[in-house]
Amino acid sequence: MKDTFAPAVYILASAQNGTLYTGTTSNLIQRIAQHRSGHFDGFSARYGTEVLVWFEMHATMEHAILREKRIKKWNRGWKLRLVEEGNPGWRDLAVDFGFEALR
């Protein structure tokens, strides 16, 4: 398992081909738990983006933030392709970190 305390960029989805949320964190497991518990108000809570479908670890937070900003500017098709290249079945990757599958 990768070091979940390293900076990461991640994409959450409401469902396969559903609403996408892109974020960055220094602790991926903690951030997944926060999203799933409803800790955050706003976009992810409003649209039910709780399924971890893609993530990428980085050496520094600066690199992670830069990558997140770039991905957020991408069109939807590019984001879907990014997810499907590494996770064609849109599997809930949080299961690999001990979370219960949401779908």
C-alpha cells in the first residue's frame, strides 16, 4: 500500500460516469473518511461524491496542488478518461484502505 500520509490528488464520483469531485490532501485515508461522514458542506456533500475512483500520490504538497489545479481545468471527457485508464470498472478504491464499499 502506498503511503497515505503523502500528498495526494484524488477524484471522487457519485456513480460511474456521474458527478466528479477533484481534491488534494496530505492524508488520503483521513480525507476519504471526512467525505464519507459528511464532514464537508458544499460540492461533495451536495452531489454525493463519496466513491474514490482515482488518486495519485506526490512527493510534495506543491506538486499535488499544481496537479489538482490542472485537472480541475480539464474538460469532463479528459477526467473520465483518466479514471477509466486506471480504474475501468469504476471500483471503489477506498476498499483497498479498509473502507466499506459504497457500490
